[in-house]
Amino acid sequence: MNLETFIAESATDAVRQIRAKLGPEAEVVHLRQLPSRWFQKPKIEVQARVPEAAPETGTLLDTTDEPLPAPVRRSEPVEPGPPPADEAPARTRGDRKTARDLLESIGLLPLYAERVIEHMDATRPPWLATEVKEVRAALASTWIPLGRESSTGLHVFVGAPGVGKTTVLCKWLTLSVLVKGESARVWRLDGNTANTAEALSVLADVVQVPTERSWGGGTFAEDIAFVDLPGVIWSDADALREMALRLREFGDAQVHLVVNAGYETSTLLAQARAFAAGLPVADIVVTHLDEESRWGKVWNLMLGTGLPIRLLSAGQNIPGEFFEASAERILARVFAAK
């Protein structure tokens, strides 16, 4: 579907135009502020489109026509340990290796590949198409659903420096205002270091969202609100304790841990476990997916921390690629590429 370009006086005007032409299901792909002329108020340019229909299914590796099992409840993280001893099920050792190799090729660690294999039917014949469908179903059955939503509508982002927390906030803010038509507020706060995210203040000004530089109790009447904090080094215990104390100020806020998919899996897990152990993290946002072809790495984060994955982000464009995470979305990407 071709992109439609809208020139608007304000965010409210952009929402009106987009919904009038494309309907409420429209996706915003890009946003920028146009240069002002003389003393005229700057306008904004928004590119939007109607989401494309789901692709046809039924090819050998794209098995999205198969219904996926319901996700399991949130589970405790699995600690690394020796792999389980091979027994003698109906599925032969060589057949198990086929599934294990497939899981490891999409990014799962051997330990978590074994855990997923436990969800597979050991009596199935070892044909490739059957194997792939079983792997998809086993992965989907380990997907962890999101937990309780915050009662306040306040969202706080934590993570290491440079993982893309502010970019995630900007993308979410843009979609909230320009797609959902929500009112919003932003707090850009300092932490143990100064918050230098000037781009956030610029974007908030473009979409006409109030931005505050100090926390005065956090009372707001808007539909949704966001807090941007500087990143902290995950191995700095003092910084994490200071962050934990700071998060208490925000009451029943939803705390999102942001991680960079381009990091090695060992680093991702170490970061996620360090933040989740000391902070009230509700879920994980995965960024920089344009730099990582093995989207199956997401399962390492879930199975290794017991936390659900909430959002997937790729690229630096605002809002760019920014999606709600689901087993179906990741599996369609992983196996369509095989």
C-alpha cells in the first residue's frame, strides 16, 4: 500500500486528516517538522498508510496457517545448567537434533532449545515440514503473556545507556498522539547523570505535548504519560540501587526494560537479569532488531528472565518500525526467512 502524505497545522489536525482519509486502522510511518516561513507557525508532515493484509500462507516453511497454542502463564526464569540426559523416546536422537539445530539457528541458546523441544510431540515423523510446524507450536506454547497494566497510565523506561530508551519513548508517544488521538505528557528527568535527550523535547513540541524537567508528584490529566531517565550501567550495583529508590517516586507506573537486540546473548541476559533483580520491571522492549536477523533470540530473554516481551522496535526513524510483540509476529518473521 502506498504512503499518503499529510501536511497539518498541528497533531490534532493530522489525526483528523489521517482518520478521514485512511480510517482508524491507519499506521503512521514517519513524522517530521517542516521549516517555517517568515513568521508562520511550523507545520508537520506525516506519512501514513493502511496496514497491508496478512500474506498468503501454506508454503513449506511459512506455516502460519497452523493455529498456535495458547501461551503459558508467566514462569520463573531458567538458570543455566547441564542439558537433560537423552532418553529413548519415539523421536530418534537424530530427529531431535533436527529440531535443536533449527532452534539454535534462529538464535536460541542450547539450554532453551532443549526446553522448547520438551513441548514437542516425540512420536511425530521427522519430515521437515512437520518438524518446522512442531517447532513453531512449541515456541508459541512458551510465550509469556503480559501482566497487569498500570492503573495510572504512566510509563517509565529503564536500561543501559545507548539501548534506545528515548527512541522507544518517542515512537510510542508519536503513535499515541497521531494514531490513537490520545493526550499525553512527558517528563524528561535527570538521574545520576544529566538527561541530554534534546530530541525528545523537540518531538514533544512538534506533537504539542507538555514536557517537564522536574518531578513534582506526577499528577496529570492526560490519557498517557511517559518518564525518560538516563541509562545506568547494569553492573553498577550502586547505580541500580539509586534507580530502585527513584522508581518509588512514580508509584504504580509501568516500568519497561529496554534492551538492544544487537548485543550478544550473554550480554543481553546479564543486563536483563541485573535490572529485573533490583527493579520492578514489568516487561521488556527489544530495540535495534534491524541489526539482528535472528529474532528467535527474543525467547532467550523470556525464558531466562521470566518476563514478557511487550514491544519490538527497529531503526531510528520516528515512529518507524514499532510493533506490539507476539509469538505470531516473531514466528512469521523467523520462519519466512528460513
